[in-house]
Amino acid sequence: MRNWLFQVMSRLFQASECSSQMPSCSDNLNSLNGATVVLEEQPGLWQVEYAGSFWYAYSPKQSIFHEGDIVQVVGREGISLLIDKA
């Protein structure tokens, strides 16, 4: 019984880790849709809308974005998206 429960919990955890909204689960990051910049939280940190959810994001190239800009999601680090100019 304990082994069965462990297997079920492992599968549920893997499914939640690799939902369709998590960019790191995609094999090809270039195929991801763009995100929209909602607001700048602090210098270099933005809040973006992506795949129906709001994410914190930053640019590894230290690009500057403005509210309403469409940006490309190029990756994910932890719970933050990595974005660049579209």
C-alpha cells in the first residue's frame, strides 16, 4: 500500500512540475508564445502575463521594457521567466 501511494504521489508531482504553462518543460523554447509586460516591479524586474498567468520576469541581457511591450520568453529560472525583446 505504501509503495502504491508513493507511485501515485510521484506521478502527481511530476505532472504538476511539467504543466503546459511552465516553459522549462518545453523542448523548444523558440516555439513559445510571447508575453506581455504588465508593470515594472523594480528596476530590472517586471511582471508579465504569459499563458494566462502572471509571472515575475527579468532579462539576462538587461534590456529595458515598458508596460504593454510584447516580449519573448527565452527560459525560466526558478519561478521567474527570462525574457528578451520580441
